[in-house]
Amino acid sequence: MKKLSFLLLLSAVMMMVACSDDDAFTTSRSNLLTFSTDTLRLDTTFSNVPTSTKIFWVYNKSGDGLRLTNVRLAQGNQTGFRVNVDGVELSAANGYQVGGLEVRNKDSIQVFVEMTSPLNNAVTPQEVADNLVFTLESGVQQKVNLRVYSWDAELIKGRKITSNTILTSTKPIVFQDTLKVEAGATLTIPAGTTVYFSQKAALDVYGTLRCEGTADKPVTLRGDRLDKMFKYLPYDRVSGQWQGVRFHKDSYDNVLIHTDIHSTYNGILCDTATTSRTKLTIANSTVHNCQGYGLQAINSKVIAYNSQFSNTLMDCAAFVGGDVILTHCTFAQFYPFDSNRGAALSFGNHIDDKDYPLQTFHVVNSLVTGYADDVLMGSNKDGVTANYHFYNCILRAPKPKDSALLASFTDVIWENSKDYPDGGSKQFILVDGDKQKYDFHLKKAEKSEKYPAIDAGLALGDTRFATDHDGKQRDSKPDIGCYELIAN
């Protein structure tokens, strides 16, 4: 009996303590809320396109419980912000405010914010701001500032190019689904143009595509996310943001000059064609950070020079059959997301039980490297034409022991893991897989270092190769790869 009485007394004391800690609410003006941020920024967004959701926390560290008379958007629904406070959406039904919230001592509530900004009729991004106002029972008002930059764009769906067209606009161009170039039509994208694609959008070419960038004004094909996945990581550096470019079977005479294609699923796909016509010429261009292939071409005539193919889950560049000439290219396989990444460069004469003669596959003054010890993949079937040769290249691959195979390699430098244990990454200015930042320009060696790409190329008389990827003049001893060494 005494034991029971003691337990009842102890329970009562504990309840009183709990009430005093958690259930005591104050109207003192000195007791305030604390916020995880005083300004919530939602990055830049296109007008009329919803942003991703961001979160902040509201804490009560004041020592007593606090009641909120209301939480409201200062400008109501005028700015396009959408807010959910502790599970309650601020909507027209409740006048864009919520009341009667309690935040007990040492407790917190979560606030979710997103927005769809209205058109601002300006050619540059414009700041849109509002305040989320928290009014305490004491009458004190506290606020969190909400900010975003809104950019008016030309949002396009269902676009088909049926006649020769030059793609121009005074606003950013955003394709929200696939852009199709019909057979017989040529789409020209002029220098300095950036084209944005939503995640499910692709550029499907049945006719002809011409991207006519310059060193100073490249053409850029990229995803439409302008915000960040993490504070340090923009979505523009994340692979798989859009579907990429596909040249269908009867598409020929495509030209990409000074063109940057990045953060796609597949960068460029060239469907099975005939080698009697040039399928694709790609010059002074970059295909980077793809969740599939960088470039895949099947039985196609492809000419590539002064171009970079880098960081892909599948092969950075893959050729099956065809007529292919690659000059002064950099193939760098440092894809950060999967250790089962493909080769930097692969070639062969069969795929899916089908044979495609490799009529010509010549690689000149090109750099093939990556994390793995072997990033060059050749798969050729006996009895099917396999005419390939490498001249003055750096290849991260084991040197063939068979003299017959070795005859296909002239003045090649075999990059090995003993001399380059980091997969050749040290010869580049920046390879940072953690932040997904890369710069595949050649790095100037320290006194104790020697990088084999410098001055090791074959001098070529063709004017196409007189300058590098960036338009910089090559000297009489050109560097291997798409970049001449720059001071850093």
C-alpha cells in the first residue's frame, strides 16, 4: 500500500513537471521564435515554371511555449510563393494564412516553400520577394524573407521543324518536350545561343542539324534546371537532366561546331546509316557528363576534331563499324557516380549479332584516359573488316604483346597505372568528383613532373587543326588532345 502511494505521488510530480516544462505558454514580448534562416533563396527559375521545394525550420528556444496568432504571406498570392506551415497550406481558402499554431518550448515546426513566378516582361532575371510573417500572441511580429530570381522564357511544347529554320528568340528558349526536326528540313542554331530542355525532352533529328557556334560564342544545349541539388552542386552539373540529341537513320550532313552538350542521358546517338554520306561532323565541341553514352555511332561516317568527350556511365565515345576519323580529341572517363562506368573510347565491327564493317577508324593526336587501368575497348569479329590505326596518341591501356596488333599503333604512348596511379587525372587542371567540377585543359607540370601530352603530337598541315578546342593557335609541336597547354 505504501509502495502504491509512493508511485502515485511520483507520477503526480512528474506530470506537474511536464506541464511546467511543456505546457506553460507566455505572452511576454521577450520570448521569440528562432529560424534556421532569415532569408530563404530559391535560386533562379523560369517564369511560369514551378521551382523545387525548399525547407526551413522554426524553433522555440525561449523557455516557454509560444502561440501564434497567425502565419501569413505579406503579399498574399501576388508573388507566386506557395507555403505549407506545419502541414497546413496557405491557400485562398484560408486567406493565405494559418492561425492557432502552438510551438511548445524546445519544439519546432517545419515550413515548405516553393513558387511559380508570373511573367515579369523583362529580358533579364528579376528578383521576386515576399515575407512570411509570424505574429505571436504577444503581438510581436517576426518574418522570414523569401526570394527568387525569375526569368521570362519562351516555353515551347510540340515543336516540329518542317522547313529550314534558324532558331532565334529574344528570351531564353526552353523546350518542355521533344523538339523534332523533320526529314528534308534543316535547323540552324546560331552562335551564342543556349537552348534549354526539360528532363523528358530530346532533340530528335530526321533532317539536318547545324550548330554554328564560335570560340567566343558557343552553342549550348543543356537541361532547364537553374537551381541546385545541394548548396555546392547545381543541377546543371548532374547527369540525366535531359534526353540528348539523336540523329535518325536518314539524317545526314549534321554539323556541330563550338557546341557544348552536357548533363544529358545520351549525349549524341547516331543511328545505323550508310558511309557514303557524312552523318556527323563535330568540331571544337564538348560532350560531357552523360548518364548513358557520350557519343554512339553505328555504321556511320563521323569526323571529329578538337573535341572533348568526357564522364559518362556508358562509353564516352563508341563506334560500331563505319568510317571514322578522330583528330586532336580528348576522351576522359572520370564519371563519378558508378564504378562500372564504360570505356573512354570503344570501337568494333559488330553489335547485337549484327556485323558492321569498320571500314576506317583512324585516331590521331588524341588522348584516351580515365580512372581505370584500361579505358580503350576494341571488339572486332574475325572475318569482318576491322581497319583501325592510332597515330601519336596517349592510350591508357595495356600495350599489346601481339606484333600483329601492335602494327596498328604508331608512335603511341601507353599510359600505365605505375606512372599514373590516379588514372591520368593529374595532367588536367581539375578533376573533382566530390563536387563534380572538371577542367580537362592540360596542366603545366611542376619541375619534378612530366606530362606526356605536351609537344608529343604530330604536326598536321590541315588548317582545321591549326587551332585547338578554344581557338588557341597550335605551335609546330602540338600537344596531344583537344587543348593546347595554357598557363595556369
